[in-house]
Amino acid sequence: MIASQDLARIFKSLQMTYFTGVPDSTFKEWMTFLASQPELTNRIAAIERDAVGWAAGWNIATGKIPVVYMQNSGLGNIVNPLTSLTDEEVYKIPLLLMVGWRGEPGTKDEPQHKKMGKLTLPLLDTLGIGCEILPDTADEAEKAILRAVQSIKETGNPRAVIMKSGILEDCQAEKEESALEMSKEEAIRRIVEQLDGSEIIVSTTGKTSRELFEIRQALKAGHQRDFLMVGSMGLGSSFAAEIALQKPARKVIVLDGDGALIMSMGVLPTIGFYAPKNLIHIVFDNGSYDSTGGQATVSSVINFERLALASGYKSTKVADKKEDLVLGEGMGPRMIVAKVKKGARRDLGRPTISPEENKNSFIQFVRNI
């Protein structure tokens, strides 16, 4: 395995001190370490395509090679800037992609990672971006990164380093004390307790959907009312808003996260414009990408309530205590920002039904309304 300290040493020796991107659980140990290194710049981007913009700006301003990190699912988000900004036929801007390989063929992974796992290397090849699959020892990893950087310097084109799961040594973050009362799971349970069974629920990817599934399971309430998004980060709100427009007689609730909403902030004015009157947009704000290791989001500088109102939402409220987390009534679209602690139960499971089974039972419920 590779220690994050060794990875930092390698990058520093190459004068590569600038990192930007969207965190991934494949290299969460590196993200934890990076957050503790003031001499290394880390720009947490809203979405991977933005990270390419940050990195390109760094290169133009300094002449140095930046590192753009992402899960391989984020490769789809950077196809446009890789072909229209950094490509050799446009501006020819060098950068190193650090890509977590979820869904690697031959390994066990979640359904949402399988397709991109198969496409990761072919997609890079199609884009004309060579890659190095990072070995699991520091010496060999250094050689691979050196080869990638040498290629970048010789051609001026981006190159990728592929990170397999489990090759980094554990790196523990300092435990943070939170003044907040609610965990996200408690907040979801509080919401479920207020439902009468007629509502349509859409939950964002990651631990939010897993927590909702387990709460329904414990209550023996069934899962047909819930669409559990297992991927497509940032799309839960638009998905739910369209269902709300098509099913105006039913209350539609989207359980969103701060990281997911930040990734797709443009959805707010679009929802405000089309104004589904039956939509309740609940944003769990814990200031972190909880599902990939708890890395910080930029939500500390965002007032989601004001953004929603400025985007055409009819009302907003903030709840940082369970008793304040009340769905209530009123004209939508409405937003409730639930301030919750980061973290989840260690024994939190995953849905025991497949995405297709979830979709089919959800369709039965929604289309028969």
C-alpha cells in the first residue's frame, strides 16, 4: 500500500502543489491528508468540469501542472472542457487527471459503477488521453507518476493516473465535535413520521437513499413510494420536480444533500420558473461529502434559503432541531434546509433490492395515481 505522505512527497518533488476536483471514496485517505497540508492548495470544486476550469486557470497563471481529481463517474462531466479547453487542437493546456476507478472489471462494486468501470480506459483512449494505472507500492507509483508527468511535459496534453480501490494506507482525520443536534438519519426518520403514505419521495445518491431504505425496512412500510437514486449525483431535484409537475395532486418530496445541490445549482431557478406547487425540496446540509469520506463542501458560505427565494421558490425555512423539521402545508416549490451532523452509522447497510426492482415498484405506485 502507499502512504499519503509518500504521494505528497512525489508530487512536491515535481513541483505539483495544486489540486482541485470532487472527492471520491477510492482515495479518501489522500483527501483527508490533503486537507491537513497548508503548503498544498486544494480547491474543492462544485462539479468536475469546474475543476478543469480552476486547473486551467492555475496553469495559465503559473506555468505549473495542476492535478484534477475525481471518481471515474466524473469523466463524463469533463468531456466538454477536455475537448474544448485543454485539448491540443484548442488551447493545449497540460494537467494530470487523478481518477478513482470504481467498478473496475472483475471487482465487486455497486450497480451504478459497473458501466463506467468498463468504460474508464476506453473513454480516456477515445479522448486521446494516455493513462498510468497506479501500482500499489510507493517506488512503483513514483515511476508511474513520473512517466505521466514526463509525457505531459513532452506533449503539452493531459494525462491520467488511475487509482484502484484499496491501494492507499488509512489516514485518520481529527474527530470534529458538532454543536448540531440531528443526524441525517434522525432527520429522515422525523420526515417519514410525518408522511401519510400518499407522498412521492425521491432521495439523492449515497447514504441518504441507504438511510431512507433502512428506515422504511424497519417500519415494514415498503419501498414503492421511494425512488432511491444510487448514482447521477445532483439530478435528484430535477427528477423530482418533473414528477411533481406530472402528478400535481400528490405531494412530492426530494431528499437532497448540500454537495449534490451545489453540483447542480442551476436547477433552482429552473424549478422556480416551472413552479411545481406540490414540491418540497429538503436539503440536508452537513457541510460535507459524507458518502465519499466526509470531505468538506463549500456550503458554509452558501445561504440556500436566499438562493431558493431568489430563484422563485415560494417559501423556505431552516431546521436545526428535530421539532423544527416540520413539513407543513403551503404553496410550492418550498425548501427546507435541515442542518445535520456529518457522519453515519458504521453498520449502515445498502438497499437489498436492485435499482431495476426499485424503479419498477416506483413506476407502479406513481403511474397508478
